[in-house]
Amino acid sequence: MSNIITNTTPNAPNFYDNDPQSELFTLNLGPTHPATHGVFQNVLQMDGERIVSGVSTIGYIHRAFEKIAEHRPFYQITTLTDRMNYCSSPINNMGWHMTVEKMLGITMPKRVDYMRVIVMELSRISDHLICNGILGVDTGAFSGFLYLMEEREHIYEIFEEICGARLTTNIGRVGGFERDFNAIAFAKTRQFLKKFPPILKEFETLFNRNRIFIDRTSGVGAVTPEVALGYSWSGPILRATGVDYDVRVNEPYSSYQDFDFEIPVGTKGDVYDRFILRNEEMWQSLRIIEQALEKIEKEPKGIFHTEVPEVYLPPKEDVYNKMEALIYHFKIVMGEVETPVGEVYHAVEGGNGELGFYLVNEGGRTPYRLHFRRPSFINYQAYADLSKGMLLSDAIINMSSWNVIAGELDA
Amino acid sequence: MGKITNQQVLAQLTSNFEGNFSNVSEPYGLLTFETSREDIMQILSYLKNDKNLSFGYLTDITGIHYPEQENALGVIYHLHSLVNNVRVRVKVFIPVANPTIPTATTLWNGANWMERETFDFFGILFEGHPNLVRILNVDDMEAFPMRKEFPLEDPNRVDKEDRFFGR
Amino acid sequence: MVNAPAGVEGSGFFATSLDKVIGLARSHSLWPLPFATSCCGIEFMATMGSHYDFSRFGSERPSFSPRQADLLMVMGTIAKKMAPVLRQVYIQMAEPRWVIAVGACASSGGIFDTYSVLQGIDEIIPVDVYVPGCPPRPEAIINGFNNIQELVRNESLRRRESPEYKALLNKYGIQ
């Protein structure tokens, strides 16, 4: 029907085995994984159950985000950032908004910062819920995953109250949020803070001291900090090796410096460390959300955006009644806002690590070049090298503990 | 924020590489400078290995294309010193006719896929890279999609009606 | 409980047509192959969770092997690099097989009108039901699944040998 089917073959493994008497055998792992991890492929050379070498092929969901971003005005790129790390879309959205705000040089009122922190920490919790739940499923323990997915539904309900969408949220605008969090959103967040800790505790009771789980995960995939830094790792897998690098603490954005929280750091860098670390990060995120709710109480009510009419759409009543508001609205939507020429790099702590946005602007309505520094992509390149010598089942658990999200891998 | 300032980084660079880099600026607080492909490896390994600077973390390598410039293709390195909490950006511009540049995989393992992605999108050849093949696009693609002349949409689509798109 | 199809009932027997009984049985035990590539896959995971509970419709066992699956659920963007893989998976499925395209990307390419994204999986495989949305809510996915169940319930047993079906597969180049 269409002529786009070509005989594309994946990059050939660079370990050629021409000896017909050899015992090595080639196993193709992917790209159709059991629906959890995403579409990426590993062609492994195996000696029985042990991996001798491997080649990773990605790009099976390459959607050309960076090329699209050169053709879209700044407020439309938020929908693209949603779909990168789709398990924690609000973090991507906020990161993008902060990048544009950094470029334009506008600062947010504190209340907006605290609202952003709540949204980002909720999405960090939902990202870690999926990762740890799926890690449990990969070791064979399905029930933990079901309990955690129910909690994700509660987080989805909070997002729905705030922005209307569950998963690809497109929350907020450059300059704040589109509407204030209503009373129901706050009530649901407080409800979540009460109802979630016992469930997380139950999940930890099921897994943390579970003999089988510890046997499966302890010592698997241990990585030293030097190797991890050499591969430019970031996020939970780097912190599990012992390096306490967290963008929220190193370069605080969105008023994270006002919050009192700890960064869990591991020792051995193996799968068990990463699992415990993500659980601990969820506890810390709950702490941050609690503090944010208290801080919002102290701020003047009703502020949910910054007062920069050149960038933030004026309310509709003003657009229909006042001339300046109408002109601002027209200019913003048509993309006639003057933006400074320059380049900016802004990083946020995503669910998987340092999510960076490198924006080069030439003053047009669309960016000249936008590059996403995607943690899953950069973390995953070590996989083929670090899997050498592992058993296949250990390699699978290792991969799922890295939390590689296919959307972020390929962009 | 950082334990050493941009001025100190600049001073150390100037004392060691006087004349080998140019175009120093600090957009939004991030020290940026440009250098040439002959000097890039020296500068990168100096930045990484010097005890005071210790820019040991390679944040990102990416490319850019300015068609009107003489050296149209650019490779942009972002480095981060975790000890000192300072970032730096290094740019190298190379001509389209001969887009080669030495690879940074000798210094950082993490440069491997970053350079493959830059090759895939811009066609920049990294000399010495262990496996410089396409990574995100289909293997038999010939053009380099992020260059400015490549169109965004697939030109072979037959089912898009022009009247819906204002053409 | 499901409604019995129209038939003749007596003491100890129930006579109806084979089509209807088999359609009824099949429609309540469809084993899906979740071909989840991106964000819609996460919504599918939410649908499979206990809140929306996909398995109450009979899909208790999502099979990841095409040989044992009835329903190919394509959820997420299909890039041109992935297209041969999807086609291969579809060819490996045994008749009777149905295809549901979940999400805007699988139905028509979605928001990604680019050089690297396949503009709808119906360019390479025949699709039975399209579920729009980006991502569709779990209720929408369940609604799409119910439509598939309708199709399965009312399908004639001879459909897969009919010339129209063969012509459809020939159009896609599938034997």
C-alpha cells in the first residue's frame, strides 16, 4: 500500500563470530518487549545463559522532536516535551517553561514556584512508582505493581483537577499556570499525602526484606562512581553509586532552596540500591509536597502567574474589553513577541536524571535550535558494555532498574 | 553558587591557551567560548584533567547548523565541574565540505552516543569514534535531517490535501 | 453474565447457529497483544490496573507472543524504523486476528507529521477499530475494545476465507 517498507536491518553486531563450531548464539532482545519498557533492541551474543557482548539499537520511536521544535512557537513546544518522559510529563513541561523564562529574564512569584514544586514532585512520585512496580514485575512479583498503579490513579486525578489531562499533561504556561489550583486540587493533594504513605510502607514491607527479591537484585549490575561519571550518568542510577549529584540541590530552580529535604545516596550501585533509593526519593518527595502546601498557605492567595503581559496571555474578559489586552493576546498567539537573541541551557532534575534544554534563539517566533539533553538516552549507552558477563535474567532486571523511557530515549 | 568563578576559569584558559580560543561570552551566566577543531582535544582534556578546574562531567555534545556562515556546522560541548559546580560551553565550527572533528570518546565514555546522534542529525564525522553509524534514524537514510535544508514533513505523503493546510 | 443469542430452547438443549456461539465465546476471551510503544502504553497499563480493570472483559492474559494472541493492540507512535517489525508481528499472528489502533499516533500519525513517523498504521496493516485520543482515556480504550467485541461477536465464520478479505490482505501485500 505504501512504499515505506525497506529492508532496514539494525546496526550489525560488531562481534563477528564466523566459527561454525563456536558455542555462542545470537539472541535478539526486542524491540517488541513485553509492554513495559519500550521499544529498543539489544542483539546479544550469548554463551549459554551468559552475555558475551551486545549491541543496542534504538530509534524505533524516533519522532524528530528537535526538528519539530524548530517549526513551532514556544508555547506549542510544551506538548512536545510532554511526550518525552511520558511517565512524568509535568517535570518536562516545567523544565521547558523555566528555560524560556530564563531566556526572557522573567522571574516567578513564590507561590507559582511552590505550585510548580508540588506538580513536579507528584510526577516524580508517579515516575518512581512505575519504575519500582515494573522492577517488581520483572522479578515475578506482580501484586506490588497493582497496588502502586492504584496510587498512580490518585495522582492522575490531581493532575486532572489542575489541567484536565491525566498523562500528557501540558501543565502550565511560560509565566505560570493557566488557572489556579482549585480547592478540590488542594483537597485531593492532602488526601493523597494521607493515603499514600501506608501503601508505600506496605510496598516496602513486601519487597525490601524479601529474601527472593534481595537474592535477585543484590549485587546485580553494580557500578562504580568513576565508571558512572565517565558515562555521564545522572539521576537515581548515579546517586545509587554514591555520587550525590542532584540538580535540585546543585543549581536550585523554582525555589527548591527553600525546601528542607535530603538526597538519598547509595553505596554499591546495584539494582537493590537503586530500588531502595527510588523508594527513599518518594518519601522525600512527600516531604517536599507537605512543605510546599504549608508554604502556599503563607503566600498571598490567588497568584498563579507572573505579571508579564507580553508573554502571558491576558484573561479573556480583558481581551474582549480592553485594547491592550487584545493586542497582547494577538501578538502572543501569532508569535510576534520579541524574544532576545541568545542561547540558554537550563537543567532540571527529571525522573531519570538531569534533563537539560539547550535553546538557541535568533529572535523569531520559533527557536532556531532546541536540543533536549535526555537522561535516558545518555544513561542507556552504557548498557551494552555493562551487560558483558551478566546472566540474561540479571541483565533484564538491570535494564528495568535504569528506568529507560523509550520516548525520552529517541525523542 | 560555584566555588570558582567564570573569570577564574577564563584566566586559567587564557594563561594556557592564549590565542587558541575566541568569542568569549557569558550568556545567562554560562561561560561560552569558541575554538577550532585542531585545539579542541587539548582544551577538553585540559578542562577535564586540571586539578583546579576538573570539568570531569560531560553534560552534552550536540550540533548546530548555520547555513549562512562560512563554517556552517557547529559542535557544541557542555561541560560541568561537579566539584566546583561550574558549567562551561565550548563551540567548534567546521565547514560542511569537510565536517571532521576528533572524537571525545577518548576522554569520556559518555561521548559515544552523543556523537553518534550528532553525526546522525548533522553529518559531522568524529574521527576515531569506535562505531560512527546512525543511531536514531533508519540505517539507510542518506540525508542529515537536522540540517536546515531538510524538510520536516515527509514529502512523499499523498493523502494530505493542500486546502486544509492553507497551501 | 452475557445475554444468550437468539435460538430455540427446550428442556436440556439450546439450538442456535454456530456463528453466534463461537462469536459469543470469542468475544469474551480475546487475548490481546499489547504492542505498546509510547505514552498510550502507559494509559494501557492504567487500564490493566485494578482501577479500570481490563481483564474483566476476558483479556486476563495479555500475550506477548503473536502466535497466541487474537487482538493486536497498537498503542503509541509507530516510526518508520518500527514499521517492518509491526508488519512482521502482524503476519505472525494466526487467524482470526483483529487490530485496534489506540491513540492518535497509531491511527494517523498524531501530532508528529514528520519524516520519521508512519502516518497511521493502516498504511501497512488492516485495522479494525481506531481509538482517538492523545492518550485516550482508559474508558475510551475500553470502549474501543467493546467495539472490537461487537465485531467479533457478529463476524461470520467464513470471513477469513472470503475473497473480500483476501483482497484486503493483498492490498497490504500480506499473503
